[in-house]
Amino acid sequence: MKNILYIFPGAYNSGLRAGLPGTQYYGYEYMNSFGMSAEAIGRDDALPKWLVRSIFGKLFSYRVRHLLLFFKARSYRIVFGAALVYLMPLKKIFGGRAKYVALNIELVRMIRANAKRPFRLGLIKAFIAEFSAVVCLAHVQKEWLLAQCPFLEGKIHVVLLGADVQSQTPVYEGRNTTVLSVGADGGRDYETLFEAARLLPDTSFEIVCSPHNITHIKNQPSNVEVFFDLPFAEVKKKYHTAQLLVLSTHDDTYADGADCSGQTVLLDAMTNGIPVLATRKAYLSDYIRERTDALVVNCYDPKAMVQEISRLQSDETLRAKLAYSARAHAEQYFSTKSMAEGLGKVFNTLG
């Protein structure tokens, strides 16, 4: 059998061409340095290229494309990815020796969203039971998942997300006065950020997101400029020039988006030297020391957000302290290389 296969939920090759940071590849590029040969594919690799590019390619949804990847994955010893639950129906039918290690990005949200649909919830748990291991990106995920799925006892591991500290160079000086916010998953709360912007009419805000994040929000403040789906090279420029970043997310009970919404943006911001103000999520305790690496306010509180934005705007020393501390913390604990090492230990437990 072949060794390790990474399955990325997006189009892997196009992500490489777009220059996405290693934060989004979960240590893949370092697996070989730990003696593990790894290969990678993305969801579009389930279909021939000509079919993906044709009008018929749209007939194959995100879930169906992942389902079809089963036929490529089953020849590997270990299969690792964030959307493996969609491969499990075929695994239950065809079996095979491959061991599936799920990266828990949305299992908590998936279970919570189907809590009142017993049949669908039963199917989801049956598919989760097929995993040989589950990797959580925060301890709170592990605790919650184990409470809901006690049959996973002994299978759940915590490996913290790795930041691309190797290739991302921080910028600490020469920044403008813009307040930046970045993120496109369903767990972002831009409504509260818009309210904060209305209370700071003389401050310029920039938001990088997708259209679905703000279609429900009316009366956008005039001091907010929105950029849809920018390539990472453009986002990186904003990381290097904005004065501070606000990571505005819904609370932990919200039933949409990633379990740890904002996690990748948080680490990319820490890596690139921009001070961060985040709304409170339970996973943050694994990644930052509050008031040392970032400031934190409660969700849905625009006045508190305004107070801390104003504090950061007026205190250059505080901004520098947060930025330098966050970068050092990421270098020490959250490199993509350290994530690869942690995943390697999980893979080794499976033989």
C-alpha cells in the first residue's frame, strides 16, 4: 500500500498556484522530514479535468466529489483530511485496509446542527465511528466531541494548527491607520463589526470576505470598504499595512461555520506582525495569552469592541507589544513543522 494521503477540501493544486500560506496545508510539506512519505489531492481530483471544466462539472457537488475520492484514497495506508465524513458511506460498503484520520474542522458544528434530526444525526455518528482517529485543533473540540460520541474514546487527539512562520515575514513599522478584518467562513460576525464602525466614523475599516458573509446586512457604513475573495497575495499586503486586525466571530453556540472560526486568520495575523483584537471563542485559550498576544472582547458587544479599537489606535506601545509577543508565541508553539510532527505521532499510533 502507499503511505499517507492528504485530502484537502479545496482544490489543492490551484491553492498552491495562488500562493496560499502553509497554514492551510496542515504540515503536509514537512511530513517527509519526519520519515513519512505523503501525497496530496484536492476535491476536484475526483473527476477528470475536462469534466471539472465543463458545464457538467457543476452537477457534482462538494459532497459528491469527496465521496468519489474514496476510490483513489483506499489504496493508501492512512488517509487524512477535513471532509472525510463524506467518504465514509463507500467505506462502509466496500471496506478496505486504509485507515482514515479526520481533521476536525466542522464535526462539532455538524453534530450540533443536526441535533433535532435523529435519523441524520444517527447516520453522521455511524460514519464518524468509521474513523481510525480524529485530530482536533483545540482541546474544547475534543471535550465536546467525546461527550457526544463516547465511542471515540482513545481515538481523539489534539494537534494545534500550525502557522506558516517559515515563509511569512512580519512587518512591525510603517503601518497606516486602517482597521482590517478578514475571513469568509460562516462563523464570522460582520454585523457587530459594522455597528462598531458606525460608532467610529473617522476610522477607515477594510473587510475581506465573501458575498455570503454580508448579504443579510443592510446600510453598510460609509467608512467600511469591502473586498470580496481577494487572492492571498493581496490579503498579505493588507496584513502588512493595516494598523490592527479585528477578528469578529459568532459565539461557540452558533451553528454555522468552522468549529474554530477565525483560527487560520488569527495565526496568519500573528505571523505577519499585525496586532489582533478578537471576539471570545473557547479555542482561543489554546493559541493566545489574553492581553499578551491579543486583546479579547465578548461577542456581540460593539461598544466593547469600539473601546478596545480606540485603545489600540491610541497606544503604539501596546500595538507593538502584542505584535512582537504574538509572533514569538507562534514561532515557539505553532509552526507548520511542529504540526507535522504532532500529526506524525498520531499516524504512528495507527501502525
